[in-house]
Amino acid sequence: MLHKIAVLIGRHTAPFELGVVCEVFGVDRSDDGLPVFDFAVCSQHAEPLPWAGGLSLSTRHRLEHAADADLIAIPGGYLPIEQPTAEPILRILRAAVNRGAYVLSVCTGAFVLAEAGILAGRVATTHWHHLDRFRVRYPDIEIDPDKLYVQDGPVITSAGTAAGIDACLHLVRTELGASVANGIARRMVVPPHRDGGQAQFVDTPVPHAPTEDDTIAALLEWVPAHLNLRLSVEDLATRAHMSERTFARRFTKATGTTPARWIAGQRVLLAQRLLEDGELDVERIATRCGFPSAELLRHHFTQIVGTTPSRYRRQFRRAG
């Protein structure tokens, strides 16, 4: 279950890191049929906290509001090496993990989770710039510097600021399904799926960034609705009224990847939705997604998601 969300802030919370969690969970998108979360920012202090750029931040919610939250998030900015985190915050985090709630850190928020002791025996990550400090402070915690985020049980740690978006959307996808995560991502104008599915981390994200190339942009909108077609580079170049060479160059410039890789990623995204939401077998899903065979679907699916279609369906299929 993922409904009540509490974000714990302190005197050194970074605005952007806080904004990441607020944007994913704190915006009412019910006009798009998306769930509305019971969202609150909580502080130990009743008085306004000094913030970046001469701003101050205040909230009417105290720490006890987070006592029954389904997710407690810690934005970056806390650096316990310089200033230890208040014990009441650490107690709430420990209690959350003990009762099975999720705990998620953005960027250097991982330092707080480590100080609370809830990363002991787990794998975690944090911003690359602070890896050495983290290892010196917590030498017994296994840190993975190569991942955008890592989930280990109910604890999720993300790397830099933008990776916090990936981590939050991953959790939404895990608990509420692909359509909800994709709907939130579309409203945020961010890639809807950069996570590694069941593998729980990102190695090779499939970019789908906005582009100023109107011809390519129109094609990016057209392709997802026509994935059952052949969609070779030759076919797409013809549709775009370009030579294959010019088309491939402009496509790569606009998206950061090749046409073949981008299309394979879009087909896998569609396969994930069909695996989650329906009962079609893998062979029919392959046909629906434009793969010549189920074997080719399995190949690309495993490469991109990090697990097989059948295992993914068992993990992410929606309940009745």
C-alpha cells in the first residue's frame, strides 16, 4: 500500500531534493484519474527553518505525523558528518522499517538512513561526490556507486538529485502499477520508465527526452501507437521524408540513442504494461508489441528490464 507519505526536513534540507518528493507525491493529479496521496512535510521544529537563498521553510506537521506513514522520505541536505541528525528523526526511521513501511532517501539523505542504522546489512547508494565521505563514515555498509538508485527490502536510496525522481517513480510503479507511474511522469515531463524493473536499478535507461526537432518529435509521438508495424530505419526515414543517414543522425541527436534501440525500448515498455494489466501470453504480447517472435521479446526484455517477462509478470501483475 502506498497512500500516506511523510517527508522529514531539517535545518539543512536542500530545496531541489525536497521538491523532487513534493512533485511526485504532493501534487493533486486527480483530473487525470491519478491517485491523490495523503502527503505532508514534517519538521521537528515549530519555528521556520532557514533555507537556501534567504528563504525560510515552515510546516504545520511535526514528526509524530509520520508515525503511521506508508513512506517516509528524507531529502538530501542532511550531512551527519558535520552535524548529527536529531535522535527523534532516527527513531522514526527505525520504527518505520521495523513495521514494514518504505523509507526513501534522495541524494545525501542516505547519510541519515545510515546514521539511523537501517542500512546495516543492506546495499545502498548516494551522490558520487560524497561516496568517499560515506565510506569513511560507514565502512561496513555496502555502497554501489554505479546505480541511479538501489532498493534493498523496504529501503530505497538514490544517487544525485534527479535520480530521486527515478527512485520515487520506481516505488509508484512497484506499488501502483505502470499506468500510474507513467501518468505522473507525463505530467512532470520526465522519462516515465528509467528503472530496471525487478532488477531495481538502472543500467541502460531508454531516453525519451523532449526535442526541438519538430519532425522527430512528431515521429516520437506516432511510433508508440504503431509498435505492431515493422518500423525499420528505412520505413521511418521514408515517413520523415529523409535519407536513412540523415534520419539516423537527427534521431540520435534528438533522443541520445539510435532508432533501433529507442524502438526496442518502447516495445518493451508496452510489453511491461501488457504483462501487468492483462492475461495475454508472451507470444501474443510479442506480436502486439511488434517483435517477430517471443524469443526476441524475451531477449530485449531481459536486456532492458533485467529479468524475464514471466518473472516480471509474477512480480508486477495487478491484483484483480
